[in-house]
Amino acid sequence: MLFLIINGKEKEFSSGKMPETLSSLLDSMGINHATVVAEVNGLIVRRNDFAGTKLSDGQKIELVKFVGGG
């Protein structure tokens, strides 16, 4: 099994099922790219780089979503 640690929680993926890029991970989670800030292994990823950011087993990903309100 492969896994990613997303916001402190381990998420397992069967072989061949783990998203290859940060962009595909967000899509699989139903997260709008325009409303999230992403960090991979402690480094902030620019929104323009989501599609080119490759994911690998064991990486730590933090996602912060913007919400409206006041």
C-alpha cells in the first residue's frame, strides 16, 4: 500500500491508484484549486505548479481552504 499524509491523517492508496500530481489529488478530493493553499513536505506550492508537482509515497501534504464569512 502507498500512502500520503494529508493534514496530519494517513490516507492509503492501492498500487496504481495514488494520484500522480497535486492537481489530480485535489481533483479526486473535489477541491477547487482556486480556493486552496497547498504545502508539500513543508514547501508551499504555487497554484500554477499544482499540475507539475509530482507526488510520491509518504509525502506530507497540508491543505488550507479559503472560506467566505465574516
